[in-house]
Amino acid sequence: MSHICDISKKVLTLTSILLETKDRIIESAIEVFNQDFSAPLQKVADNANITRRTLHRYFKDRDALVATCEREMEVSCKKAMITAIESSNEPLIQLENMLYAGIDCGAKYSFFYKLHQQDGHNHNKNNKDCVDYDFIYNSFTNIVKELQKNGVVNKQMTVQWIQNLHAGIINSTVNTVSTKESSKSSIRSFAWNSFIKGIAP
């Protein structure tokens, strides 16, 4: 009986290690591809502190890794953004919560945004990732237009410009958080104040 328990513990430990390594590869890939989508897999492996051979034990090729990264973003980032949109009926609160959701998602949001904006992206309305992106983008568009109509946001600015500014501030905030120069609550406040003042009339 003791021998069986020892085997079970070893199996659980090994499974835990395998899952941790896989999660580390995914997080590393999102971070690397967010900076340079064309980066080689060796850079992902180096960032995850593993060998290229180990990476391929989990993912047979680049497409498989990118697809898994997309799934990871679907579970966390897109859910957070949709929750932010549905958090209130007040456009200004929705916009603020979308900013915070993007910050909380970190590199996942930036990668998700870039993935759908890059040249060569095959936008497919039958693909759930693309459908969710469209929902988020269309919601963002409607929120901005409503705020422009109410005189809260500069009417001369295009939605695309405001969305790019939104993504840029999220990216800058994530980089600042990683340096631990200020408290997280202060940084979120800095981000929102910078964003809303930047798009004010």
C-alpha cells in the first residue's frame, strides 16, 4: 500500500512539473510574441529558460504554440474585457474598466490586440476569437461614440486613434508595473488619468 502511495505521489509531482513547464512556455511565448510576433521559437525557449527540444515536447510547431496562446487569451483576457463592458451601463465607467481589464491581463491583452491588427491576419467571422474581438472592438467603438456625443471625448479623434492610444497606455502601464516603481493602484490611476485627459475635448 505504501509503495502505491509513493508511486501516486511521484506521478502527481511529475504531472505538476509538466503543467508548470507548459504554462511557463505559454507565458513566455505571449511575452515574446507581444514584442515581436515574428520572433523565432528559440527566443521563446530562452525566455522560458528551457531548451528548444523541451519546447517541442509540448508544442510540435509554431502554429500549435500560437493556437494555444490564443486559447489562453480567450479564457482570461477576453473574458475580462467582456466583463468590463458588461460591468455598467455608463459609458465612462465601461471605458475605465476596459482599461483596467487590459492592464490586469498584461501582455495577453497587447498580444490579443496585435494579433487581430497585424497584416496578414485572416479575420474569420466563423472563428470564435475573431467574433469575440469584433464584440470587444464594436463595444469600444459604441462607448467612444456615445462619449463623443455627450462631449466627454474629443470629437475630432477617430475611434482607431483612441483604441491605439488605449492599447499603448495599457502596454506602457504593464511595463511600468513590471519594474515595481510604484504601487499597482497608483499606476492604474496614472494610466486612467493619462488616457482620459489625452482624449478629452
